[in-house]
Amino acid sequence: MKKITAHEVALAGISTAIATIFLAVGNFTSILLFVGYLVASIALSLPLAKGSYRGYAMAYVSTVLLTLLIIGSAGYVVDLAPFILFFGVHPLLNELQLRFKINKWICFAVKAIWFDGAMWLFWWLAVQTTGVTWIDQYMLPIILVGGTLLFFVYDIAFFKLRGQVFALVKRISKK
């Protein structure tokens, strides 16, 4: 097994720091929650830009643990569920999609279903913790239609931002 380099550890550390900061800020200021998910997902792409799946795994796990440590005492743990279930793993799936050259429409369909399922589970967790049920009967159609449309925009934006992150890492990297 190839030894992990200091460069990979450094990228994972930078990735963890950026992702944790934006997730914590997003969780404490709920208006920025989605921005926190997006920036944290992009930050997790840093190790992947050098092909380091172990660096990505280290960054993902440490981001989740550090963010739980920061926001856990404030009761915002449920707000981290979408990141754990979807947004944190999305960069890895995009890399695997590109690496194995899987059809983008098949991948989009699978990821959209996964996204909608993660959002429904998040909604269910939120209802369990808050008791808000007045919109519950309409939530599944809202998630299926609105969630899929939102994911379509998010996936396209993510691929564009991913390309910029990869170019930046290539410019600063010496290897």
C-alpha cells in the first residue's frame, strides 16, 4: 500500500479546516446552511484534486467529528444530517463517476434519487425533533419535484466549481 504523503495530509487538513468552519457557520446562522454545505463539499474536493481518496476520507471523517464537536452542544446536530448523508459524500461520487466514465444521465438519476431520499430523511428527523407537522402531508411531493430541480442546479454548479478547485490545486502544487 502506498504511503500517504505530507502533501496529501496538508490538503486534507486544509480541506477539513475550511469545511468545518463553513459547516459550523452555516449551522449557527440557518440562512447560510446551504452555503455551508456547498462550500464544505467543494473543500472536500481538495484531496481528490491530487487523487487522494485516503486524504478525502480523512477530511470527511474529521470534518464531521469536528463539526459535531462544535455544534453538538448547541443542539444543531440534525442540521448536519444532510452533509453526512449526501453533501459530504457527493464529491467522492463525482470523482468515481469521472474516473470510471459512467454515463452522466444515469449518474444524475441515481444521485437525484439519493439526494431526494437524504432530504426526506432529514425532513423526517427534523419533524421528530421539532414536532412541526403542518406541512408534512405535502413534503414528499415538494422534495421529489423541488429537490430534484435543486439537485440538478447543484450538480451542474458543483462540477464547474470542482474544475476551478482542481485547477487551483494544480497551480499551487509542485507535484
